[in-house]
Amino acid sequence: MRPLFTTPESRSRFRQLCGAFAGMVLLGAEVMAAEPAQSKGPGAADSRRSAPAVRDPWAPAERPRDWQYLVLHHSATKDGSVESIHQAHLMNRDQFGQPWLGIGYHFVIGNGSGMDDGEVEPTFRWRGQLQGAHAGSVDHNERGIGICLIGNFQEAPPSARQLESLARLTTYLARKHAIDSESIVGHGSVRATECPGRNFPLQQVRKRLALHQNDLPTAVSVRLSSTPFDAIDR
Ligand SMILES: [Zn+2]
């Protein structure tokens, strides 16, 4: 077993982690304190605009890879979650006969069956900045961020909330990694597959990104009861 925090570097990393944790606790306390007693009305979000910025919930744990593409998929199922896809992908084997590490995507966006509608969840591949196992192309697995929306878009389009979340996520990732709208591709552009389905509005997703990519970061809104997704809109 590797000894923990024995070198000066790792001790300083440990202190950083402790500091970050303390900061998060303090931040939580500040946000709670700033939360007005009656804030359920329509103007509630604005009243929280002055709240302190929260940590970036999508920041990976590792140094970012050299991402060049966003590769969009559907699950081709009615329901699903990170966990259900993870279990399914654990059964897959790579070209060398080795089992996959687990879910091949970097992000999953739920549709209300298995995950909340519009909920975005990063996977271990994003947190660890590992290459994906989703594209069927070496280049797009190594340099493409795999995003899977739950649903079968051969049959119906994604939900409005899924598209809203996808727009936020693609804008965030494109800004962070300098990816242009033309490098957002459907799986079917990389290999012969129907994925992400004939009802998937790829052009609309690209257009929306092109419109918003150069916007200045907007104020952070903090919602205590929601997924951390609101925090990335900056
Ligand atoms: Zn796909």
C-alpha cells in the first residue's frame, strides 16, 4: 500500500484538501445564512444572485485531457441512469478481450425515469479524465467527451429539460475546452449508427451553442434544493 501524505508535496496537497473542505463547509453556512426566510416566490432566484460563488461542480478531479469533440448519444432505452448503464457496460469487453471499466460515457442526462428529468451526472470517466468507450473511433474516444441522454430518440425527441440541460452542459464544456459548435457531433457522424436518433435536434443544439459560446459569464445562482447544475451557469 502506498503511504499517504508522507512527502512535502503530498502533505501540502492534504492541507489544500482540508482547506477546500473547510471552505465548502463555510460556504454552505454562508449560503444557508443568506437564504431569505421567504424565498419561494418567482423572484427568489434573483434574490440569491449576490450569494457567494459555489465551487464548480463539474470540475474534474484530474488535469483535463486535450478534449476536441463532444459526442452525443441516446441510450436507446425508455429509462436508465448512470448506474444502470454502468452495470450494462461492465459486461462489455474491449478488442483485447478485457472487460470495460464501466460506463463508457463522461456525462449522462436523465429523462425522469431512473434519474430526474434534465439531471446531469458526471461519471468516473469525467472525474478521472479517462478516455471514453462510446464512439467506436479511437480519436473520438480519446479526445471526445461522451454525453448520453436517456431515451430512444428514434421514437420521440428528448424532453425540454434534457435539451435545456444539454445546452448548459455543452456551453460549459465548449468554453472550458475551446470546442467549437462544429465539433459537437452525433454518434452517427463518427460511425454507422442511428444514435442519437432521428428526432435528436443536433442542428438546434449546435446553433444554440454558437449563439451563447462567447457570452460573458453570467451571475451565479445558487439553489440549495436542486442538483448543483445551476452553479455552472457563469
Ligand atoms: Zn451512441
